[in-house]
Amino acid sequence: MDRAVIGGAAGAIAGIVIGIISHVLYLFNFFNLCLIAIGGGLHRRGMLARTDGFMWHVLGWTGHFTISLILGIVLIYILHYTGKEFALLKGAVFGMIVWYINIAIISPLVGYIPPSPDAANLMLLLSYHILYGLIAAWLIIKIVNRKQLEI
């Protein structure tokens, strides 16, 4: 298996896990920010509402899935060049960096900032990104070790 396939698969699986958690908490009104609603809303310059049509949420999932896959490929190359020691820590830090880049740089540049996020919602988004990095790094190491591959 090549690195891009392993990283993409790990990233996609991690993205599905955090996407489901995020979407369920959003749909049941536990939190106001959702990775899927943010991703789908980028096409409209505004976060998707809970009541937006099914196809908008499919678009949100498609964007989220694609970004998760790409980030998994980036993460496996980070682990390739830095070594697999402390992979979970590297995955968590990677998730934190991705969160920061999204919130502090990308969102303001494209003119898209989620409506009045409070600290709890922003911390939840941070926790999703950390969990993504942990799951993706864990899956990468599991696959590499099971297949006895070099990372």
C-alpha cells in the first residue's frame, strides 16, 4: 500500500467519526457549530441551518470527507518525515494546528466566520480536530504496523 492510500483512508475514517459526532450534537441542538454545517455553508458564505435541505447537508459531508482525506495524506507524510514515535501526540498537535489555521486564518480571509461563536463551541471544534488527529494517527500506525510497512 502506498502512503497516500493509507493516509487518505485513515483521514477519511477519522473524518467520518468526528463528522457523525459533530452532526448529531448539532442536529439535536447541543451545540451551535457543526463541522458539516460549516463545510456545506462555505458555498453560501454562511453556516448551514439545521433546517436547510438534505442536499446542502450532503454537500457539507462531501466537503468534510474530502478535506479529511487530504489531511490524512498530509499527516502520514508528517509522520514519514518525523518518525512514528509519539504519533498520537503529533496527530493531536496536527489537529490543533488545523483548527487554528481554519479559525484564525482561512475563515477571516474568505469572509466566513461562524455566527457569534462562544468559547464552548470553539472549544468543541478544537476537540473535534484533536480527536481527528488522534484517530487518524492511530489508524495510520495500526495499518503500517499490521502490514509491516515503512511509514
